[in-house]
Amino acid sequence: MRLITHYVFSFASLLPFIWIPLILKSMGAQTYTEASILIGNTAQLRTVFVGLCIWFSLCVNFVLDRAGHNRLMLRGGWDIPVRAWRTHSVYTAPIWGGFIGILTALVSLLAQTNFHLLQTSGLPEILEEKLPLKLTLVLLGVYTSYTHLLLDSLTGNGVYTHRHRRVALAHFKYNNASLNVSVILLSLLVVYYILVHTLF
């Protein structure tokens, strides 16, 4: 798939997590983890979560795409990019996503501790116990990596399940215009619906 398609699809796939606190509340749950409070406590914090969704969709997909292709030389001087096991395996991709989640957690905690950027939002009290926040960000990174693999499993020879074995759900060309446009439009519809019913 095109990189822009990965960006939009991952963002749309991450956004539904913004509803987790609302679902818990509707089920009568009385306790919230720090992570769920971060997502759904106020409109301001929900906006922060939308920003995190944008960050993860851009960063994880960019890293997987740029670090994840080898060049295959063909006769006649042609060379084509081929997916590499190091980033396009069901085992290695989540490591990259989790690593980006860890870096994001460290940067956010550094900002909170040293620069007090989040004092006005009430986050210091919410994040006194920092492990749930770190875990949430790592899981968001891992989840984003799997959204990347899901789309790539629809094109070419798919994604790696073992070092020399790939699995594909379909065999479209990565630049198939109809497929890319369809995925983008459906993703934008999901984004529109969630943002309208959550932030406004």
C-alpha cells in the first residue's frame, strides 16, 4: 500500500480506543486506570489522545516503510523494493512499534517532569503511577505496527510469518489506485464519525 494509505488507515484504526472509558462507564465500571483517564477524562485530554493517534500513525508507519525494504536487482538494471523480514514480520514489526511507544513515553514523562508542560491539564495527579501510561503507549505502538502489516498482507506476497515464509490475504499491487482510494475513503469516514461524536 501507499504510505499515505497506511497513515490514514492506522489513524482511523487507533481512534476507536478513545471510546474505551465511555464503554466502561456504560457497563457500570466505577474504577478507571490512569490510561483510561488519560483518554477520556475531558475534551482536552481526548484531544491529546487524538494527537497521540496522529503521532503513532505517522511515526510507526514511516519507520516500518523506510527501514523495511531491501533493493532487489533484476536483469537489465532494474531494481525493485522488496519487503524485509526485519520490519515486515508478525514478530519483528511489533518490536519496532513498541520501541516507538517507549520513546514516546520517555519523552512525555521528561516533558512533564522537567518542563511542566502538562500542569494545567491535571495530568500530574493522573500520572503519579506512570507504568499504565508507559504500557498504554507501548501497546498503541504495537497495535499500529499490526495495522501496517494488515494492509501489506493485501498486496504483493504479503508479510512474513517466518524468516523465509510470507502470507498474503490478497495479491493486489501495492499501488493499486482503487484499493488505496477505497481504504483511504473508508478510513476518513470512520475518522469523521468518531471525531464528530467524541470531540464536539
